[in-house]
Amino acid sequence: MLFVALSFHLVTLAASSSAPSPAEIQVQLSEWKIQLSAASVPAGPVRFIVHNGGSIPHGFEVEGGGLEKEIELIQPGASDTLELQLETGRYEIYCPVGGVSHKNLGMETGLTVTGGSTGASIKADESMKANESMKQIEATRPGQSVAMATTKTIAVEGGGPVIQILPGPFPFPDSAAPVLKAFGDEREGLESQVKSGPYSNNVTPISGRFSFTAWDLGPSRDSVDGNATFVTKDGSHWRLRLDRVQTKDVPHHPRFGGVIMGLYYHGNTQVHTPLVPTINSRVALWAVGHLYRDDKLVTDNAQVHVMLLSRTRQPGNWALACWDCSRNPIEELQLQILPGPGEPKLEAPGGFLFVNWEKSSSTAPAQQAG
């Protein structure tokens, strides 16, 4: 009996020792990219060691071949692991925070799982596809997959009641206060806007029109074409011609510019300023334009921010209705205009223009190759 038991124990040890050790991949998350220590691994067990080196929470998801597994949230400076059994093929790796929001900002990459023992080779058909797609890659944000390398176009038409938002206190200061702590040197300027800033309940009905088309073509090729006309509370007639996209970094942390489709941010997301309720946007863009007042040129360097976003305001009195508005219908079109750097404030309350179209719509023309 002792001999049989000992033999069984040795066989068990031999079987367990023959199990392959997981291939390890170090993963670095940050704003706005994912870096892998290896681009390919052999099929079998794979252990992802994920570190969030960014300054806001991120997640980690692996998808492909019928598999979809994730680490939902990793705090800044923290690490976590995910161990999976991967078969031969191509896997998409991305940050799942905010639906496709962080993914659209560039937190997406790929992993090839090979049938070989070294993981160094890629199957010939995959290599050919990669070579054929090199031109498309140029049109993507860094870290995005070839599947994202197409022109994304949106046409937006302002509709419904039009309101001008005037300076006033932010309605949710207690909710914004914890998030403001993450903004470092910019915190003082933002806190002053809590007392008197553009996101207030000081609202007046006006009239106007706004339509534009935006193209998301990559970090340096984004484009916009649009016009806005509106009459403000003081009777001034304003006209804005959107000339080009602002692709440089814009203030507030984390920084980004250009045209971005499908962004979940503001509020308690720790993405961009918290002095806006949490929202989903169909498109967000930063642009430069010619601004006219009563047919006289005010500036040819107007700084413009546009969002088609989930509804934030109540019908009727147009007061901010929610701190988290991300589940509301996407129908509110915001137009914010500031003077160019070093230029005097605009002749409007607070020195800025902030106009909302409350029942707006969008269409998505057929995508074209980038």
C-alpha cells in the first residue's frame, strides 16, 4: 500500500510539474495609451501584470476569439493581475472605463497569440494584413488598432430652444470639491469658477442657428466646417465661422484637443474639468474660428469648444438638472467661445459666450478610408 501511494504521489508531482508556466506580459496604463512588454506570446496561459502609471483610474480588458475578460478599475499607482488561457489569434486590449471613452482617447492596442513556442513569429496571413493596413494606421490616434483607422464623420444641427448661459455660481460645489483636488496648479483657477463661472443657472432665452460637420482623422488631421449665428441678451448679433481644429493640448487635466467621438467625461469621471455635470458626448471638439459682432470682426483667433452631449438642463427654466447626466438623451449642443490668447475679453457678461441648443440632432455620413 505504501509503495502504491508513493507511486501515485510521484505521478501527481510529475503531472503538475509538466504544466506550462504562464507567459508574463507587463502592462503600463497611462493617459492615453497602453504599453505591453511583448507584442506576441505563444498560445497557452498568459498572465498580465497591469500597472496604472496614470493619474486617474483606468481599467484593462482583453477581447477576442469569443473571450472577453476585464479588470474593471485600477486606481492610480496600483497594480493588478489577470490570468487567461489564450488560443492562437489576434486579441484587442483596451481600457473599458466610460464605455468606449478611454478607448477612443487612444487606450487601445493589440496582442498576437501564436501557435509557436517562442511567440516571436506572426502567421503569414496576419503579417500580410498588417502590411496592407499600414496606410490606415497613420490616420489613427497612437495606440489605436487598424479597425479604428477610418474616417469618422458627424454632421450636427442645432435645434430646439436656444439659451445664453451667463456667469454665476456652480450649482454642485460640494460634489465637485473632491474631484478638484486632482488638478494641482490649475485648482485655484477652477475653484474661482465655482463662485462665478460659465456653468450656472443664470440663463436667458435667445435665438440662433448652429450647424457643423466634424471629421476625426487622427491627432494632426482632424477637421471641422461650420457656422453659428445668434443674438445675445444685449441685442448683439454674433457670427462664428469655424476655420480649423485646435489640435494642441487644451487646459485642465488630463489634456487633449482635436475631434473626439463618444467621450464620457467631466463631473466625477476625473477626465477634464469637474465643473460640468458628468456627461456622455456624441462629439467633442476644440476649434479656432473667425468671430464677428454686428458684422465687425472681433477676432480671427477665437477659441471654441463644442459638445453634443447628454441633456444637463431642465426644460422651462434651463437650470442644471443633475450632477450625473450621463444616462440622459444626447441632444444638448453647447457652444463656448473665448478670445484668443492675449486678446481682451469678449464684450459679453464674463468676457465669454456660452450658447446652448436644447434639442439638437446629428447624422453620421458613411465612413471613408483614412
